Amino acid sequence: MVDNTIQTGSDTIRDIDRGPAKTQVMQLDVGGQLQESLVSSSTAVPTDGVPADAGQSPDIPYYTSLVGDPGGDFAGVNILEELVKDNSGLALNTKIVNPVKTDALGATLISDAVTPIQLGPLAVGQQVIIDTTGYQSIHLTTQTLTGSVTASNDLLSWTQFPFTSLGLAAVTTATSLTATASFSIPCLARYIRITAAVAGTATAYLRSQPNTTQVSAAPTNVAFIGGAAAANAGISGAIVVGGNVAPGVAPSVNPISISGVDAVGLSRRVLTDTSGRTQVADIGVDATATQRQIGVTLGVFGVPNTLIQDATQFEGMMIPELLAKILLELQIANQQRAEMLSGSFSSDDPSVYRADPSIFS
């Protein structure tokens, strides 16, 4: 038999021959009267009154709900609504396909760039510019490539700077790239430029951590102070004490004397006596026009200092202090003499006047 059946009067009913019988073919006409259309791949069958473009237009949202099993604990309950409620006690488990890195305490770790930057093969003079936005250092390993590293913020002015060479024996400072070596380059500007001096290749990774291995040469000596060469440089590891003796020459005094500069620009040492006590100059001169000093060759009033050393309470006092005490004793004696002449004796002991000299003010 053949497909389709021709009825009397020339009407044809569409069907398909399935062997012993024919199966009628039906096509739905949807949309209602005056708006009907045959169902096809471009005209879908509407369900639950939702337009075909539901979910695609912000003006016609498509609402979805998950209802619990009628025989379970959440029968008739909109589970999605319950999940988003605070303190509902329900948890929504999700699986993150690309989770962020975390430490042992669950804190988020900023991820390094996982895609390597292949440099080369570069010919002599060729350049590669790396945009370092968001990163703090570049870890670079060279194969045969050697060259220079410069930085810029405007792609116009480029500046060379030191970076770190990561050797197996030691970490050192480098100013250019060498072959078969690793380097840590700080991102001092937005753009880092690699310029090949010898043709070759290299691999670089942008890193989120700073270049913490930057090294600097440890000073072995202080050669200049204030832009001038030090007179006595001392030895490595020792703090230098300035003096007038060159390195390697036996000092004339020990320890090195403290010195000052007088009014005419000559340096003067601070003198001490034989016991190591500082010699302090007094004001004025004696009868021989010699400056009076305490503890110098001539002491007060020209008496040799060995004869004026005092082991009492006045040891170490300055001349003005001694004169003040002598004046106080004279005031006390004068007070007592006046009382004796007037016949009115005071009951105050001299120690009272010494404790409070303001009575004579």
C-alpha cells in the first residue's frame, strides 16, 4: 500500500503505510481562533500559558519553583523559597568548578597567573613588553636569551633597574639577563620590557607576591661621611671613632682624646689631671696673668693642684659654688654678730640658715 488515502470527492487524508494498517498523520493547530498556526520547529506548543520568549525578556520573567515530595517532610513547600530565607536551617550545596585558592585557615589566596609568557625566539634587538597590572613581580627563566630589562609607565621613557638573580649557590643582584638562569624582577612600573642582546628564548610568569629576595651589597667600611673622605676609616664591623691618627699607626694617646675648636679655629684636646678628672678652666687670671684653672698645673690662686685636692663634701665643686657657700657663712656670722651687739639673741641655729638661705634675700 501507499501512503495517504484519497477519499471519494478528491479529499486526501494524510497517513503512513505501516504494513498491515495505515497510521494517520496529525499536525496540531494552536493559538486559538483567528490566531491559529500549525506547530512546527519555529512555532512551539505553548505550555501553562507561558510565552515562547519567557526567560529571555526582562519584562516577562519566568518563575520556577521546586516543590517537596507529597509524601516527605517538605510536602507542598517551595524549597527554593526556604533555602534563601535567613535562619531556615536549610543549606544549599554547590560545586565550584574553578575554586579560588585558600590557605589552611580558609582565607583566600591571590592566584598567580597560570599561563606562562613565552619570550621568543627573539632575534637580537627584538623586544617583548609585559603589562604587569595587578601583579608585583615577574619570575623569568632564560634558555639561550640574554638581554636588558627596563621599566616604563608611558611606553615612552624606559629606565633600567637592578633585580634579583636566583642562583643555586646564592641570591645576587643583577642588571641584565644571562642565559640558562632564573630571575625575580620587581614590577616597579606598569610595563616591563625585555630586549634581546643574544638571540634566544625565555619563559616568564606574573606573580602576585613581591620580590622579597632583593639583595644589596653589605658595606664593608664607611669611606665617606657627608660627601668627604673619612680621615680614619677604621676596620670592617667596627664603629669608627674619629681622631688625628691614621689607620695602622700607633695612637699618641689612648683612649682618643675628645677635642674642640677654639676661637681661632685650632683644635684643642680636653685635658685631665693625673687621676683622670676633667680639667675645667676658671674665669679670670692670677697676678702673673696666667689663666686660673682647677686641676691644672696651677690651681686656685696659683697653688699647685696636688695641694688643693679635697676629699670632703666640697670635692668637685665649681668656683661659683664654693664662693656661694663662703658668702652664706659670712651672712650667718654677720647675723650672729648683729644679735650680740643688740642684746637680742636668736634661737635659730646656723644650720637653719644653711637649710634656708632665703632669709637673707
